[in-house]
Amino acid sequence: MSTILIVDDSHSARETLLAALEGHGYQLVTAQNGAEAIQLASQIRPDVILLDVMMPGMDGFEVCRRIRATLELAEVPIVLLTALDDHASLIQGLEAGADDFFSKPIDRKELLVRVRTITRLNRYRTLADQREKLSEMAERLVTVQEEERLRISRELHDDLGQALTTHLLAIRNLQGDLSIPVVTLFESLEHLYQQTYEIFVKIRRLAHDLRPPVLDTLGLKRSLETYCHEFTNRTHLPITLEIDPELPEFIDVYNVILYRVLQEALTNIAKHAQASRVWVELNVEDETINLIVQDNGRGLSSPENKSNGIGITGMQERLALVGGKLLLHSPTEGGTILSASLPMKTQSAKNKEAI
């Protein structure tokens, strides 16, 4: 269902537009002024905005410019509703970013036809953009997978392989000379023990990089708690973690994605944010799983934070693969809020599907 945002300071004009569009499969939302329109547009992400030009305070041209300057709303079709028919006003509207004009008084039949055309074209464009993004994502995913396999192969061959070769040679040397003094034998065995322990640590790290083992042994809640606790011990950055006690058991892929997103978000904060506090919340609301990570650091506008792109892209792609999304916001008072959302899908629901 397409969502249409109707913006007009006149109650009668809003009612006229509602009457023309009701009953035709649209979700209709209204705003009485420019400021309310911008706020609602950011919240609901409409498919079309019907925007009156002549409004007190902030006129339609300025509202249009501000919406076009907002990244997540830049592509939303905007139709200006105006009684102005002079050439200069039309040029001003185009410069502000309007896609179409509709003259008042409103012809209901023409309005409905135009809205249908715009929503259909916008739907096609959105689908095309999504296909292109999915194609790019698939290419990047293959590239990342190959790079990860190459990294692991090198570590196994160059690092662990060489360490084990040295290990085997040292054992052979001990076997070849059993008459060495006890003290020397003990020192050699101690050295071999240290080498063995280092190899064990490297293997455990490789295994953890492939899949966090704590997810299987502790579950998502305890895994997040454990990671936050260990992260604070390493970085001395306090984390307040709140997890909904009624949280259901999610499917495995969700657990991995949520864990990795938190991992990447905290890593970015430690590297770039210069924060003194972090808040993490995991909850379920309106059939949506929400992971929120907030810090009190520099904020996204800081030049130091522009190096976060790769990590953010990785989080976005992980979420997009399961229909989720990532939002980033820097409040005026500072800091950054990262919000990862996933459509609700629990382990019990998966089991029912299997049945």
C-alpha cells in the first residue's frame, strides 16, 4: 500500500484531497504546516507528497528544498499544489526539487490519475534500485567471502602451518637426543608448551572470527552481555545494556547478525567517537526487533567519523539480506544513535513453517 502525505494549512483543502483519494488503496497522512510535514516525512517515508505552496511560516518551496536536502527523502516524488500559474513560480518549484504541479481548484479525477501514475512509476523505480543494490551487494558479498577465505588460508599456511612445522622439528630434535640434561629438556618442553598454547589461541581466534561460539553455548542475551562486559574491560568504556526480559528466541541467522552489528558498532565507537559512555538496548516492538546503540561522543558530523564507511556498509548489507535496515542519527546535543531493525521472526515461527 502506497503512503501519501498531504500538506496544506487549509482544513477544507485537506478534506478535499482526502475525499478524492480515500477508498483507492492509499494510506493517507496529513500535515498542517511545513515543519510538521518534514517531521512526518522523516517518520513515515511516504511514497508521494502532495504539498501546498502558499502556507504561512514556511512555504511549499522551502519545504520542498529541505526534503530534497534530506538523504533518506531525496527521491520521494513531490507534487506542488498551487493556485500560482505564472512562469516564475513554476521555475521556482522546479529549482526547489518538485516533480510535478497541480493547479487549484483540484480536479478529483485528474488528481487520482496523476497520483496513480506517480506511485506506479515510483514503485518501478524503487524495484529497479533495489535490484541494482542487491546485485551490487551480491558482488560485494562474493568479494568479501573470497577475501576472508584468502585471509584464513594465509593464516593457516603462513602462520599456523609454519608454527606447527617448527613444533614438529623441535619434537624430532628431542627424540633424536634423549641424553640431554634434565634442565635443558625441561626448558625445551616449556618452550614447546608455550608454542602449543599460542597455536591454540590463534585457532580459537580463527574459529571465533568465522562464528562466535558463545552464541551456541550461551544464546544471544548472554552472548551480548558477555561481549559488552569484555569490551568494557578492554577499552574501559562503560556500557549500559538493557535487554527485554521477554525477548523470544530468534532464528540463528538473526542471532549472528545482531551480534556482529553490535560488535561493529562498538568497535567504531571505540575507534572514532571519543565517547565516555555507551547505551545498548535490544527489544521487540510492533513485530520488529530493534538493536539500538547510542554513545555520547563526537557525532556523525565530525570529520574523524567519516572513516566509518566500510563498517557501516557491512552492517547495512548484513541487515538487508534478511529484510532489515540500519539508521544513523546524531542528535543536536551530540553523540550518535545507531538503530538496527529486523522483521520479527522467531525460532518457534521457523519450526512451525517447517511443520
